[in-house]
Amino acid sequence: MACSALCASIILPTSVAVSGAAWNGEHIYAVDGLTPWVFVFENDGLFIQRFRTLRSYRTIRYDFGVGRFAATDRACSDRIYILNTRFEEIGSVPLETQTVSDSLVLDAGYNRTNTGFDVTHPYALRVYALDGSYDSTVTRNPSGREFLHWADFGVHRALHYLENGRFYVTVDRIGGILPECVALKAFIPRDNELYGAFSVGYIYTYFIPIYTEGQLNTAIYGNFAFITDNISAGCCN
């Protein structure tokens, strides 16, 4: 497998943990959920600048089709904010939620056809139209599994969820358990590829491939030291 297009590690200049991250092919963007800033990094992890924003965002995702960002502000908000490439809010979409638990929006982004939003709630994955009206439910899980992130990319579906005290990452229902010291902060889909922002410890965040060239990167389930060592050489694979 060739070297990954996205392979870097970052530390926010505020030394606060990353809560969400995005990538547009040219730069890495990170938010911390506490301060009204979007932090910008080169693809190799070098910090460039930060943009002051209208509010603090907890999650952020870039859509390659529309050239915009979708962001959420806090876990108890049922609203998606649309940002342009200068991180100005150009839209605010209230969601027509279906249950009380839907008021918790853990992740959100444009769907793969750019006709609506894929939204992760703790116990359901739902699709909303561009105006926020309810469209459909992809799946719901009343059995105790808690969804954390969801991404459809190409013909694939990735899930990040908590079950029985362990964190799982799967692509098309194939995957495994993340090491106890590792936390996934964001899925970063692009075409038929999927990358992830993983935090190790508190302030260190690594951007590495999850699924590229038709292959699942199984190193994320155990051999994380190998990945972090290779990042210094600019190659995650």
C-alpha cells in the first residue's frame, strides 16, 4: 500500500485536546469545543494560523462536493452550522429531531450526494434534508450500543460506537476494538477513502488512514506505536 495522502500529527497551540477535525486535501482543520477558534495546519502537521469563529464548535467536517464545512457547537445542540472556507457562518439548520435522545448530536456532515445531512445521535443514525426536516432513519439501536460517529464514503459505511465499555471502529461491519489509550475524534471521508483523527493521551492527535485502496488499516486496532513511528517519516502505511 502506498503512503497515505493524509499522515500527520498535531498539537493545538492552546494545548487543549482536539474535539473535532476536518481535511480539505490542502490543510488540516481542528476545533476544541471550548474556544471560538478553528486551528489550521499544513498536511504535515505544521501549525499555520487560527481563525476566530462566531462560537466554539465541537465537531467540524468538510464536504469536497460543496466546498463547505458542517459543524456542531455542543453535544446538546440539535442544530448544524454551515461554514464557508473563511469559517464564517453562512447557514444554521435546526433539525427536526424524532426523540428526546436525538437532541444529542454527536457528529454531522453532508451526505454523499450533498442532498442532506447524515447525523449521528447516540441511539440512531438519521438523515435530514438540507432544511433540517427529517428524512429517514438508517438504523436505531435500543440494545445499549451508543453511536459516536458515522460516515458513508464511496459505497462503504464506517461506524464508531461504544459497546460494553469498549470502542469499536468498523467499515462495512468489519473491524475491531480500539486500544484503550486511543480515542477516535473524527471520521474524514474523501471519495472511496476514509481517514481518522485519533487522539493518544490528551493533546496529541494523529491523522491516519482507516480505509484506503480497498483495504482496512488493521494497525489501528493494536499496532498504534508502529503508526506513530512512521508518521515522523511522513508515511502511515
